[in-house]
Amino acid sequence: MFDKILIASRGEIALRIHRACRDLGISTVAVHSTADEDAMHVRLADESVCIGPPAPKDSYLNIPSIVAACEISGASAIHPGYGFLSENVNFAEIVQEHELTFIGPSPEHIRLMGDKIEAKKTVQSLGIPVVPGSDAAITTDEQAIALGEEIGYPVLIKAASGGGGRGMQIVQQESHLLDALSTARAESKLAFDDDTIYMEKFLEKPRHIEIQILGDGQGNAIHLGERDCSLQRRHQKVMEEAPSPALTPQLRNEIGGIVTRAMEQLRYKGVGTVEFLFENDNFFFIEMNTRIQVEHPATEMITDVDLIVEQIRIADGQPLTLKQEDVQFRGHAIECRINAENPKTFLPAPGLVTHYHTPGGPGVRIDSSLYTDYIIPPYYDSLVGKLIVHGRTRKECLMRLQRALEEFVVEGVDTTIPLFKDLLQQHEIRKGDYHIRWLENYLNLT
Ligand code: MV4
């Protein structure tokens, strides 16, 4: 096992990784920008290295600085967290070339899943159901027109290098298709320097359901059930829950089994999330994420599996010790993303936290980098913490969530806490009866 791990991230996930390392008896190295000298991830780590100025491209995305920090400190592995360099093929390769361990999948798997067309083609060949659409890039107008006729309108044009919702065009009817194709190509070229696009049937009101998997790269994989991440605003998840209120144990076992067998055949190594749209009891693959995700604690709460610990063991070359039958789903968990934002305009609200008090009691978990007198810097994502609540039933989980939100005190900066108090009062949220359009609809109405 590794003696020392460098955590190439910041904020709450850097703390989360530090805690997993502590539980494994591994010492930690934090890296930080000059804006993060007083950050909690720096305070907790055994050692820290300043890797550059505030702008992410000069620090948390600065590959030579991070590799140098690793060599200076004698860490033998790097955990990239989420965001930043976590799905950067080049970084994963450079880490390997320096005889360091990248705590994540192989560069080849990161590359494969980063190409949305290749990813879809590959998983389909492994038996995973996909959204009806093109099985390759759209290269000619005639091809697009023929496909539109075959799958029916509306259709959605997506960027091969996209993901996370960037560079998509909805087309309601054939007469708008050719214009939309050129707009999509132009936007994709501008955003990703790649004008490769593909086309899918547009699903109007699906849920977003993602399956958490673990693979050891030696042919063993398991799934840890799903998270329902349908509550999103502008492609940013707001609240996630596990299990999904929409799934039966049978649907879960079916899709979980299909995904697990596919990951075993791929010899996937690491944690991963296979994302689906879910409509009328059918799953349609959209993308796979090859990193640990923000919302992973919802799964941890219902399975009692420490996903970061598993991630580190897998990177160390250990075979999975957990078997599918060891994974029991217990109760219900909901995660609220605490962002330092205006709860009405969603504009970032960095600044001084004058008072901070966290909720506690049965079923409550806080993953947060905040403390009283901390100054949230303006240079990074506005996610400053997560409140994750567990209950034996969804009902109990909702009651505990309300209790925890009432106890939570963050003063000095605006946060999304009031939004969650509102959401909990909504009939559809209480019933679990929502889809990917629900939240934006609700916010437009209020
Ligand atoms: C879709 C879709 C409807 N039909 N694909 C958005 C992010 C990217 N991961 C895929 N996305 C979507 N793909 C088809 N064929 C609707 C979305 C989508 C969405 C998906 C999940 C959660 C929230 C969303 C909000 C808007 C659009």
C-alpha cells in the first residue's frame, strides 16, 4: 500500500480524500494555490506544497507543478479528486511516465469515455441500452435527414467532445435540422476545438439515473446501485438521492447486472459512473464518468462502502474483495449541495464566513471545507460543502433533512440552504415525483 498520497484538488473533496487516507494509515500531501493558503485541506494534510497563483490553469491544472510537488514530497500516488485534472488523459499518462500511480482508471479508459461517440458505441456492443440515434459521427446532411426520419422528431444534436450538456441543439422538426447542424458544429468547434457531432432521439421528460460501479481491472466489477440526479439547474446537480424513487429492486438488479458485466468485459479499473436517461421504465445510456463524483456520499450512506478507500485499494493493484452479494442497500440518502451562491439568482457569493455551525444527530453527514472566519475565494467553484442525510425510509430521510437544514448556520455569505428548505415543502419533491425539467420549471414559476 502507498505510504503517502498527494491530493491534487481542493475544497471538500480534498478533505474527503484526506480522511480516507487517514483511515488507511496513509500520510497526505496537499497542494494549494496562493489563494488557498488558509484552506482547510491545507490545514489537515500532513504536508503541503504551494503550486502557483490563484487561477486554476496556473495551479490546480498546472501538471508540471503538481508532478514536481509529488517528487519533492516523496508521495507515490496522486488522487485527482473531481474536476480539475481528474479526467485529463494527458495528466494520467504523465503521472504514469513518472512512475507514480494515478488513482483512477487507465488513460485508455479515460480517453474512450471522453469521446462520447466511441463510448456509446463501445458500451452498446457490451450490451448496455443506449438512446436511439447515430452509431457514428454525422458527416453529411443526407445522413442527418435520413436518421431524423428514422428515429422521429424531436432530435438532439450533441458534440462528440461534449458532455455535461455543453454544445447541444434540440431540433423540433426537419425544416430546422440543417441550420441546427451547422450551429452545433460551430459551437462545438469553438468550445472543444472539435466539430464532430452526433444525433439522438430527444427524450422530453426523463429522469437522470446513474449507476455507481467499482472495477479492479482484473475482470471483477460490482455495482453499488443508482443515484437519482434529476434535480439540476443549467446542468449543475442541486440535490441527489439514493435509491431513485422511480426504481424497483428488479429494475435495479437488471440494469446493475448489465452494467457490471460490461465493466468486467472492459476490464475497467477504478470507480466509475454510468449515466442513463430513464423514461417509461427504460434505461438509455448517455455518458460514463471515469472519476469519483460529487454525489458519491449518497451511495456510501446506503451501502456502507467507502468509495474513496476502495478507489485507493484498486489503484494499489488489489483485487476487489467486495462481492456483489456483499452489497446491501440500506435505507435512503439525500445529498444537498451547499453552494456559496445567491439562492435566487445563483450568482456566486464568495467572501468571509462570519459564523458556521453544522447540524448533527442521527443520519447526518457533512462534507465541507468551511469554518468560522474562512474567506471563500472567488476563483473556484461555488460548491463549499454537502449535507448528506440518511434514514431507514425516504420519509425518515426527509424528516431528518428538514431537521438538519434548520440547524445549519452559515453567516456572512449567501448559500443554497434556503432553496433546499423550499424544495422540501414541494409536493413533487416529497413524493419523489420529478424529472430533469422539474427544477428549472419550478424556479421559473417562483
Ligand atoms: C439528453 C437529453 C434528452 N435526450 N439526451 C444533458 C447533459 C448530458 N449529460 C446529456 N444531457 C441530456 N441528454 C437525449 N437524447 C436531455 C439531457 C439533459 C439533461 C440530462 C440529465 C440531467 C439534466 C438534463 C438537463 C437538460 C438536458
